[in-house]
Amino acid sequence: MRYGTMRPRRPRGNLVKRNAQALGYSFPSASGAEKWVRHGEAVSAPAPLDDPRLARLLGVAPETEVLRRVRVTGPASEAPFQIAVSWIAPRVAGAVTGVSAEPAAGDWLYRIERAGHWPISWTEFHRARMPSLEEADLLQIPVSLPVLEIVRQGLSGTDGKPVEVTEYVIASDRVETVHVLQRAGDAVESWPEREGDAS
């Protein structure tokens, strides 16, 4: 517990669910049924994408003006869980312009899919780092506590090109990642019998 507010740790797997609260999806660590709320002001407006890594994942040149959605969200009974910053590819921005930045209004992804990009597929990139002063303030954590940065790239189901990139920043004491390991093709068959092996 910090700042007088519960801070439970949440497992984070790889299952994307339909949101039971509104149109759209619930991504890990949210469940499809629980209600998440916004902390502070949400932003949905064009901004220059000055991070070269995110620009590359979105398929645009650095400093390109892109529709950006910023929100700090979490379960209603908990401290802020994550900062989410979504960058919408210019070619699909018209489908989501004016959509509410409220956390329950996940229909911006629904609208992109309805605009001809069903089904969107996602890849995530995870890494640990230290928070910026602004991030620490928004998450109500000390700057000495590392965060988990998750960058999600959404690809069109029609042409395989990026339609969105979302960066999540989560306090490291709030999340535990869970991964089911898969066997490679050469590791799915049982071991062959060898001379001297016990029966």
C-alpha cells in the first residue's frame, strides 16, 4: 500500500477480450468485466511523434503530426495503474477523430476495424526502465521505482500495415507478466529411445 491506496499486483498474460462494458477490447491486465476509470484529464488531439522507435513501428517519419490519445487509467478501487499513449496512423485517423478518450470508450479500435482493417493483430514489446518525473507523478510512485514499458503495435488485418501504436507505462510493483512457452517444431516429438535408457 502506498499513499493510502491499495496497490495490488496484477498478472499480465496475452489474452485480448471483447470489452463487456463498451465496444472495443480489454487488453491485459484488464479483465473484460471490471470497470476501469480515468485519472485526470484525457487527451485526444494531433501531436508530433518525436520518438523514432514509435514512429518506425507506426510506419511514419519522426516528427510527423499524428492523432494521439493519452489517458491514465486503472480499476475504480485502485490507484492509477497505467499511462496509455496511443498513436493512430494518419491513414485511419479519420475513422476515430472525435471519439471519446474515456477508458470505457474502446470503440476507436472497433471503428478502425469497421473501416476495413478487421481483424487487427497485435505484437507487444516489453522492457523495464526508470520513469520520468511526469510519469512518476501520474502513477503516484517515487522516481526510484522502475516501470514496465509495453509498446503494442496494431497491424491491419487487410494489408498487414500499422494502424496504431500504444505505449503503456506501469509501475513495476503493480504487474507480473505471465508467458506460456511454446515448443519449437523440433521439440514437439517425444525423445527417441537410446541404448541404455531406462525403460
